Amino acid sequence: MVHGDRVAVPALDGLEVVETHLATVRLGATAVPVNSRPVADEVAHVLADSGAVALVNDPATAETARTARDRAPAVTTVPTIGPEYEAALAAADPTPVEHVVVSPIRRSWCTPRAPPAS
């Protein structure tokens, strides 16, 4: 991942979710929060709409994440929290990032459903 990338996080609440959000900020990327109880269509919509290139999930959301990822070809990295996630952390470059730019969260990434018709 590089500066400006987006990382979708449909995982359940936990230390790794906080860690992922902080790591994306450190990289200059943007964390895209995703409802942790969505269906694959909703996740696929968020992935496509946000331009996410990574999708961090946990065992509880892994099947939904895999199905959504199949519909979002821009997503190239899909670590599941557990041994795969820990291995990615261990392989990461520990060099500090000089500039951190925090991007605002775009509301539509959090709520992918269309507003009700008037």
C-alpha cells in the first residue's frame, strides 16, 4: 500500500481494528470503516465506491469479505486477522513515515444504501 490508498475494515471491534486504523493513518492511507455485519453486496459496493485496495477482515467476516472481494478487482490485499495479519505486520517496513495526512471519512462509505425516495 502507498500514500493515498484506501483500506476497508469490515472486521468486528477489537484491538486489531484500532491497530489497522492507526496504521493506515501512519501510512498516509485512509481507513474506510465498513459495517461489521453487512452482506457481500454492501461490502462490494463500499469497496468499489471508496476505491479500496485492501480489505482487512476477521474470521467472523472472512466469507463475506472473500465474496465481496471477488466483485471488486481493485482490492489486491485481503488479510484476515489472525496468523496472516500478524505475518503482514511482521513483514512491514518499520521506517517512520515523515508526513501524515488524515483524510476525512466520506459518509457514503459508512452507509452504502441509497437514501429513501421522497
